[in-house]
Amino acid sequence: MLLSFEHRADAHAYSATYSALEFYKTKTELTYALDDKSVIELAGGDTNHDGTLDSEEFAAVDQKLLTILQTSLVVKINGESTAWLQIESLTIDRKSAILKAYFPAVAASQTIELTDNLYLNDSRSNYVNLLTIYNGAERSTAALSGGNRTWKLQMTENDYAGLQSGETISQQPQEQQPEEDASSSSTDGWLSFLNWG
């Protein structure tokens, strides 16, 4: 009898990410949280085979995960793919990997779209990205899953006028910063959901 131990990137039942896009006059901020079971499926790292990742295990696969996310998450402004300007952090917090990254600002009359291709070619997956959008004082949500993987917005003059300035960021792509506390107002609410899911 021949046994195969091939590593597969199949989504476990109900793989969910929680993400937030926040618009500022100087940048677009993406926060993206992925449960550790999905991280293990995509990047490995569970060396002690306990079904979770501790900080040392995560540190060994964080760059591999970052490469997967940068390939799978596509941001376009006016139909053109845009560079990831800065990776603020990629950390493991409780049972979630949390990425915080910056993209160029969206000007009035421009369009922005986010496409999430994670698990796209896995027909057995039940993956969803629950996206919250913060556009000035406005807040909206979207669920990206199945064949509906792209969210799009046309920034109006009024929308743009209502944006906060935000801190400016370097216009050159940067390497990942050292781990730091990844909690923010946009991630606290759904982090607890990932812990019991």
C-alpha cells in the first residue's frame, strides 16, 4: 500500500477573511485578517502539527504568506494594477494572521477596485472575504466569494472632500516592518469571530 503525503492548499470548511479598506487623501489602507488554519493550508509552518501557528512557526512562513497575498489581492486604480507601497505589518495575533498595507490614494473621479483571488481555483473551497469599506464618514460592506471576487468604487468629489488627510507614506515599496501590536479599530471586532471559527 502506497501512501501519499502531498501538501494541498484546500480551504477548510468556511475559510473566511476579514478585511478593511480605508481611504485617506494621502493613501489607501488595507487591513486583512486570515485565520491560522488558512495560513497553514496556504503556506505551511505547523511544524509541531497542533493545527495552529505560534509566533516562531509564523515567522518561518510569513514571507511566503506575504508573497501569496500580494499575488492574490489585486488593487487597481482607474483600471491599472497598483503597487503595494508599504507593508506596515504582518503579524500573528490570537489565531489570525493580520496584514496592514498601503496603496496610493484615490483621487476624486478615479475608480478603485479590489479583487481577491485567494482559493480561486479550489472548487471545494467555501471561501469568503468579508470586506468593510471606510470612505470618510461612510461605511459599507461587501462579501467577496465564489464568482463575485471584485469590489469597485467610483470616488466622487463629495467623497474625496470628506476624507481625512492621513499620514503620508513613502512612495517607494518597503520591506515588512518588525512585528508590532496589530490591533486597530477596524480589526478588533472581527478578530474574536476568527478565534471561535
